[in-house]
Amino acid sequence: MTGMLKKYYHIVAFSWYIFVIQSVYAKRNSDIPPGMFVYGGPWKYLTFLNLVRCHPLFFGLASVNDFQPVGKGSKMSLLCLCKDLLFSVLAFPVGMFVVLLFWLIFAYDRQLVYPASMDSLFPPWMNHAMHTLVLPIVFGEILVEPHIYPKTKNGLAALGFVSVAYLGWVVWVYLTVGIWVYPILGLFSSSGLTVFFFFNMLVLALLYLLGQTLNRKVWGKKRSYIL
């Protein structure tokens, strides 16, 4: 039963993300708020990268892996190791980060992260698909299948590398066209930005540790061993 539940969950989650991606793509010819897709298009937004690349890729790999034959005492396949690494280092911490940071800033002042002008482009259900449902989906994944985590220092190092690469991309966009990807960044001084960036990286690290801890609590050390 658990095996069937896992298969259905992965297929449904993958199908959901494909549907959302198609819905977002269908908006390409709509009236886009000024400055939204200047330089880099949607690829400069973490929400978009998480929605289009990270989560669909993970659930796609998980769906394929579910149908791989596994014999007794057989070694973990490369596919299984790759999808678990993707989940532990990116899908869980980044997905959680997108949801938590987005709604915290939105509650404070939505103009700093999701201006009201975007409501005409993305209806409320699409906003929640991108910034809310990600959270229960990744929590559900923790419950349906144990995941192999790398050593903590290796996992945090990989997450740190990805974080620095993305921050570099955000800064590059600003230096190139003079527009911050997220309006909130324009409120900070240079030193303030440094503190804000380090704070975000600390939050990501804590979310990584949260995923690792939940994985152990749910499945125990034997079924969620660390490489």
C-alpha cells in the first residue's frame, strides 16, 4: 500500500506542476507589468526557478524511480541517489524558503515582493500554486518516502554554492539594468544587503536541517541513512 501511495503521490505532484507550468506559460502573451521581465525574463525569480526546474524535475525523477525494479540487497541506483540529493539540497529547503519568505514580506508590504499589478496577470489560484501549495507538497513527500541525505557539511556546502550562485545572478541583473529582481532589495544599503543576504542563507541552512531532522523522525536512522 505504501509503495502504491508513493507512486500515485509522485505522479499526481508531477502532473500538478506540469499543469501549473502550462498555465503560467499561457500568460506569455498577456499584458506584463512594466519592468517585470526586463533582462533575464522570468528566470531571475526564485519562485519561477523552483516551479519550473526544481520541483518538476524532482517529482519526474521520483516517478521514474518508483518503477525501477529493486531486488533484495541491491544497491541504490544512481537515479535514486540523484533524486534524493535534489530533494534534500534543493526541493525541500528552497521550496520552504520561497513560501515562508514570500508570505512574510507579502504580509508586511506586498508591493515589495508581489505588486498589486501582478494580480491582473496571475489570478489568486496561480499565486497560491506558486507560493503556498509548495509547502504541503514537500511535507507530503517527507511522509511518503524516506530520503538519503548527504553528510550535513556536504549538503550545506552544496546548498551554499547554489545560494551564492543565485545571489550573484540577482546582483548581476541589478548591475546590468539597474533594477532589483525584488523591490525589497532597493530599501537596503550595501551593508544592509550583505546582512540580508547572509540572513537568507542562514534561513536556508536551518530549513535544510529541518528537512533532515523530519526525515529521521519519520523514518528512523535505518531507513534514512546519511551518506
